Amino acid sequence: MSERSDLQGRHIVLGLTGGIACYKSAELVRLLTKAGATVQVVMTEAAEAFITPVTMQALSGRAVVTSQWDAREPNNMAHINLGREADAVIVAPASADFIAKLAQGRADELLSLLCLARPRERCPLLVAPAMNREMWSHPATQRNVATLVADGTLILGPGCGDQACGEVGDGRMLEPAELLDDLIAFFQPKLLTGRRLLITAGPTFEPIDPVRGITNHSSGKMGFALARAAAEAGADVTLVAGPVHLPTPRGVKRVNVMTAQQMYEAVVPHASAYEVFIATAAVADWRPANLSEHKIKKEGKKLAPTFELTENPDILAAVAALPKPPYCVGFAAESENLLEHARAKLIRKRIPLIIGNLGPATFGRDDNALLVVDAQAHHALPADGQPVDKLTLARVLMQELAQRLQAVQA
Ligand code: C5P
């Protein structure tokens, strides 16, 4: 979940229709407002059977609208006013019946009326279905959903799993945090639509014996932020992650690995199929030459054990040396002389772009300050050098990457 104000200044109409998932919409209102949005809740009569307008009013800080005959509106046209004010309408949960109504363009109560009356070119409609798996998979529902998509509606989910009816399958409403992330992503500029990006992140873990190993303090946060920002920008993203406990960003394919060798295998043979490779992983330079099959015991030893180390392959350099390499972006975590070291790495690895950061100042943290270095020039990100959160940085980097890709392909 985001602590940034990703929806600052956005006004969202949240429509609730009849479904047990209405209880999740209460949490969704909290998340939307925490992210900076103002939220106007609109409820159908069926939604009121599941949750009260009192709850939704208290959470949104605005009176809930439930009827097209609500005389509080000076012009008595709630269905027009609501859509004109909103940056987006999101219906969550959207019942099978409501989806059918939308597909037919019916408008016999306030929510469907405002969905039909909203200015489509500047007020998008997002729909989060929530229903029993049989209802979801029914050809009628699938037909209706296809109609909504053809009409320009964005369908969020549904998720798969346990259902309130006791059955298991497709049709659950997405979790509030997932809906929030999807809405935030929806508002991001689609600068990388159709581009394929491969990203490594996190540390590697090089085992010494079954219980010990060599690793480092990389948290993976920068790489995961880049993967999320790339997916938000419309890219098709694969994230090869070392051992970290971070949630996979929405829409990102994740491949988990442990060692540098595994990361190499997960990346190098596939890298030519991507347009961009971003190496944020802090790959261990060396691994123990021999893996002890059993735990190395302290008892009965006078001297501490010694280990022979062997060098790990350089994944980034190997990708850059492919006959058809993707556009390669490296990271340089240094403790001093950032520009000098970053430039030296750029040349040594034969890559067009490297991002320098001060390792001890950023490892494990949510914020960072970067130095963007290519063969000719360099600049600080942010320009004043003051750390900002990693997702904000990642989004700016994606804008820059989109420009650089256009330039190399021009
Ligand atoms: O050589 P050094 O580790 O300082 O370079 C850092 C950059 O190279 C990072 O982008 C890192 O992900 C990548 N790297 C790699 N494989 C290695 C070592 C580093 O991909 N074995």
C-alpha cells in the first residue's frame, strides 16, 4: 500500500451494488482517501442490504447518494452532476445484474444512470466484478463483460479463491489494496505500452552449508519499485527476484531465485526476447567453491573453518555481450566517488546507462537519491539530490527510459 499521495487531487465516484464484497468497499474508501482522493459514494438499493450508507458516509466524509430523486441537488440532476465532477467512476463490487444492466445501457436507478450519463472521454468507468463462480463463468455474464470491454470499460479482476457461498473459483472481488494499486496505475501515463522489460532485484544468497550462506543488505525495494512503475506505464514486466519478502507488484511476472548462478540461468538465456534489461540486483561477487552437504559443526574444531571462494558470473555484462542485447541499465551501489565508479562500470560492462546510488544510504530504505550516468553526461535524480521515495524515482526513471528508447530507435 502506498504512503504517497498518488491520487492527490483526484475525485472518484465509488459505486456499490448488491454483493457481500460491499464490506471490502469500506476499506477501499479508506485507502482511496489516504492516497489523497476525494470519494463520493453512490449505492444501489441492493448494496444497502449489505452495508449502510452511514458507514460509507463516515469513511468518505460525504453524504452517500442513493437515489436519482434526491432533492438535495439544487438542479435535481445527481446523475449528471456526479459524472461531471469525477475523474473516474469505479463500481466495486459490481454484481452480475449490474454488469448486465451496463451492457444493455439501462438506467433505471442512480448508479447505472450516472454511468450512462458520464462524459466518457474524460471520466473513465472501472468495474470490479464480484459474484459466485458459476455466475461469473456463465456465458451471459461473459458476453456482458465483453460488451463492457468493447465499450471502453476497464474490468478489474475478478480474483480467484474462497467465495462467501463456500465454493472456490473465479469471481471474488479484488482486495481493496489491489483495487487501489490498479486505480493508481490506471492514472499513470502509458509510456511503455507493449514494451518488454526484464528486471533483477534483491540480493543473492550463496550457500556455505544447508543452514548458512553469504548474502548482503539489498532489500529489493528499488528493483520492485521499478517493476511496478514499468507495469504502471503499460510494459510487460518480468522480475527475477533474489530472496526478499516483498509483494509482487500488480501485473508483474515474478521468478524467484536464490543464488547468482540461478539468477544467471533465469536471465541470460531469455534476455534477447526483451527490449530492456535493468539490473538492480546486488549479486554476490563470489560464492563458496564447495557446498558442504551437512552443517559445518563447531565441536571438535580448534581452528575456524576457511572457505575457498569462486567468482560468480556477471549477469549484466553477459546480457550486454549477447549478439542482440536489450537496452541495458545497470546500477552501481557505491560508498564514495559515485560518478567515477559508475562511469567506470558503464565502460567495463559496455552498457548505455547506469544509475549510481550510495549503497549504505539506501539499502533497506524506502527513499533514495540517484545519479543517472551515460557515456556523455550525468544528472542527479531528483535534481536537488534530496532523497525521495523509490516509487516516485522509479516513475521518473521510466519516463526517462521511454525517451531514451525512442531516441535509440529513431
Ligand atoms: O560489478 P558491480 O557489482 O559493481 O556492478 C553492479 C551492476 O552489475 C548492477 O547493475 C548489478 O545488478 C550487476 N551485476 C550483475 N551480475 C553480477 C554482478 C553485478 O548483473 N555478478
